[in-house]
Amino acid sequence: MEPTKKNKPNSLVIILFALIVLMIIIYFILVMFFPTVFDLMNTGDIQPVPDK
């Protein structure tokens, strides 16, 4: 019996997926420890346009 070759993803795909997961975890850690930083960020609220 010959060993079957397993279908493994490319190492670049694994690294990119791990980086995305790591960035999400770091984001939640930052939100827990530094909530004021994210409270001061601009959220893109609608502002009135001044008349000319």
C-alpha cells in the first residue's frame, strides 16, 4: 500500500490566516485594556453641512 499524499494548504495561506486571527485577538485585548482610545476615534457620524 502506497502512502496517500495529503492535500495540505500552502504555507503562505496558513501564515495569512494566522495573522488575521492574531490581529483579531490583539484588537480585543486592546479594547479590554484601552477602551478610551477607541472611544475617541471618529466613527463617521453624519454631520450637518454648513450653508454657504
